Amino acid sequence: MIVFENVAYNYGGGELLSEVSLKLAPGSFHFLTGPSGSGKSTFLKLAYAELLPTSGHVSLFDREVKALGRDGIALSRRRIGVVHQDCQFLDHLPLAENVTLPLQVAGKTAPPEDLTALLGWVGLGHLAGARPPSLSGGERQRAAVARAVIMGPDVILADEPTGNLDWDMSVRLLTLLLELNRMGKTILVATHDMNLIRAAKAQVSARVLRITNRRVQLAGSDL
């Protein structure tokens, strides 16, 4: 679904990532680890074509990103849901409208019963009319998951989604990601939280990738 072939990325101050080759297969679950500044967020941005590789090839759904053009990239992104650590919402809109923004951008609408079911699934049905400033950190992150899946994507990319959450809320968010994976979604989570990875590996066959010396490698069994 997402394929990296000998990918490198240079921010201008030297290579951040180099010689990265990886395939995210349908229905797979991956974690991406590495110290702060190692390139985890950059890797995710390459995976949904916010950034283009300095060299090498990234393919989304069997199509080379550099050949897609702006419209082609926009269409491919509809199949990829992204959950950011610092999720941004429009504070003047109620939660339900914030969650459905991707649909509005695509010129689509969600049946009310589908939106109700989605908000209920992430445990926010009672907050559909709430404004984002009134939400807790955990509620915002679950709202971010709802917004990421509103378009029915094939792939979910999450960048440190539990970085600002306590353990109980982290487990709750992980449970949502595991449920999405059981539905057949491909999941990639960038995180520094080894406890979260161990909790996931007890429930799913997850591959753990580690960025070391600018390269993405399969982590050992010491997790």
C-alpha cells in the first residue's frame, strides 16, 4: 500500500533519512521508534506525501508519488488518515463539525447515524456539540482518531498520539487503533513509548521499526 524504495530525505543541513526501503502491507501493524529528531515525523510526512523524497521512490497504492501531481496526491491522501500529536481543531465549531471537516473538503456528507456511531465508538457521543477548548487531552486525541477515519481510509498514520496522555488514556487510544487494525486497516504509529509497544504486541503481531543512523531497521526482540 505504501512502499519506500531506497528513499533519502535532506532538509538542507545534511541527510535526515537515507537508504530507506520498506513496505507497509495491507492489514499490517507497525510501530516506528527512535530518539527525538531522528526523523519519525519526517518519515510519516513522506508516507502521506506531505514531503517528497530527495532521492529514491515512494509509492502510494501502486502509484509513484512524484508522478501523481497535486490532484493525484490529494486523492491518494483520502485513503490515508493521519493522527497528529498536537491535533488542531477549529475552536469555533462543535466537535461533530470538526470531525466531519475532511468530508466537507471532499464535497461529501456523512449520514447522521454514521456520525453518531463514530462518535460513540470513540466514546465522545455525549460531546458532539462541545467546542474543542472544553475537551481534555484524551478527548482531543480520540476526536483526532474519529476525524482520521471519517473518510474510511485504508491506512492510519499516528505521530506520537499518546505523547501527552496518561497511561490509562494511552491504553484507551491504543485499543481504538487495535480495533481499526482488526477491521483490516494498515496502522503505523510513531512513538517513543516502549510500554505502549509492549502492550500492543501482547495483542497483535506488530512489527517494530527503529530509526538508527538515518536508516529504518527492524528492531530486535529486546522490546
